[in-house]
Amino acid sequence: MEICKLILHIMDTTQNIFVPSDIELENINEEVYPLVESKLKKVFNSQDRKQAHFINSNIEKMIFNYKTNEINFVELSQQIAGYIFDEKRRYNIFHTSDFILAEVKVNEIRYIVGLDNANSPKLTHTTKEVDNQIINEIISYKTLFSNNIMKFDRIFIVEYSNSSLQLIENPYYFNTNKIYVFQEILQCSSKPSFKETVAVLSDSVEMLSEKYNMDHTQNLITLKTLLMESEQEQKISTEEIAEEIFQDKIIAKRDFKDDLFKHGIDETILLENVRPRKSDKTQKIKTDNGIEITIPIDFMTNKEHVEFVTENDGTISIKLKNIQSIISK
């Protein structure tokens, strides 16, 4: 990743304070740069990214004006930050944040990234002198920057060449209504994220396996295996998933595809730049007597390592093989 341009604006909607910067950050401290770069990299690898598209968006018009040289980068950032600040107050979102606008290159592709970075409160220390004596105190510091993607961060990514849009945000609950604020502010429509897609796939496979008397544990393992094996191709079709899991059960396949359509999931699921979680590569099994086992997906379908045996009395035995040592955790 190459950070080409970067600017920071301060937002405090609790006190109605907006402090825009007039100058780009050109010489970032060598200790700070890795933290900012790390967060931007996590943005591009996040499973929470949603594919989206603008719908008569004010922010899209601002970006167009920048691309056609009607405004410069600083002016673009000030306009976007000011607009987001006003809209957040309109939605009664009150907190402090640092709004970062960055222009970056990833694999030679140019992007504009808007990061409304919610400040996180942490405990730190201060030192003061009273009557010639030193007192060290613990204080709450409320405006710390995190290099992780936090719950209240809101992020958009715009590909410079074609203005394609991606979003990362958690829902905001206002008067018991669930609202995706950035989606509203950016005036856009979005598809489910990869994480949301996997959750829908898993729920649908489990529900339909029960409905059509299939082994839901094995079907979930097959689903995870398919997703893992498709990482290199960076995409997989829902048709392929339906065929592999439900095979000759035509009605189950139809119900599966209908369920995905209702949840807004495309026929092709993109895995590009998605970093798998540890749980995506393992399968947790819990028995009716309370025993829990976590097994790597690669071993679940390999009888040299794991075997499920149905005994004569109808109970199930799990055999773990070729083990050289056992560590207690």
C-alpha cells in the first residue's frame, strides 16, 4: 500500500466543534505512520466491507469535482468532513472522532478512503508536582486513535477510476430503529458484507439440512471447505454451493437460492482481499454430553486424522488419529 495523500479533521459532535485542517499531512512521524498504514490495510482486508453504489449522492459530486480538478484534495476533504459532521448531528450521533481522508494505491489501483475514526477512551497517566512532591495519577484520556477497526468507526472506499463504492459500518439504533448512518449520509445502496453473507449461508444450510433430513454438521463443513478452496480464485457461485451441498435434492437447492436472493446475496460471491478469520478455518463440534472439540476444516474430511463412526446402538464415536502429542490448554 502507498499512502499518496492524507489529511485529518477533528469532529466533536457532543460539543458541536468541527476543526478542519488546511494542510495535508505530508511528513508523518515515523512512529505514527505504521499505525495509520496498519488501519488502512485492515480496511481493505475487512470481512465487513459492503459493495455499494451512489444514488444522486452529494459526496459523489464532491469527488467528481475533485477528479475534474474543480477543487483540490484539501477542499474535497473539508467539504466531505463538514457534510458528514452536519449529518451526524442531524442523526443525533454524539461522540468525538478524527475524520481522515486518504488517497492510496493498492496493487497500483487508486482509491479515496474516508475514515470517520471514533476516538476510544482509555486510561493513561499524568505526573504533577504538589508542594515539591511528585504525584503520579491515573486519568481517563478520551481521544485515542486505534489502529484496529473499532465498533463505531465508519468507513468508505471509492475506487478513483470508476467511483465504485464500498462501506464498513455497524448499525446505529435510533428510537429502536436500526439505521446504517453512513449509507444514509453517502446516499447509497449496499449489498451484504462477506461476513453477513457467510452468516446467511450458514443459517440457510443449517435450516434446510434440518428440513430435508440431512446431516447439517457435514453440510456446514462442506460450506466452509468450499469457501476456503475458492480463496485463490477469489470468487464462488451460489449455484456451485447449492450443487455441492444439496446434490440431488432439487427442492432444497431451489429453497437455498431463494433464501439467498431474499437476503440480497448475488449469484457470485466475491472473496477478493478478504482475510479469513480463524473460525472460518475450523469447525467447532459440541456433543450432547457437553464435550467441545475444535478441528481444522482440512482434517474434517480426512479420515487419516478424524473419523466419525456410527455405532450399533446408534451413538456416534469420534476418532482422532495420528496424534503425536497432546497439550492441555
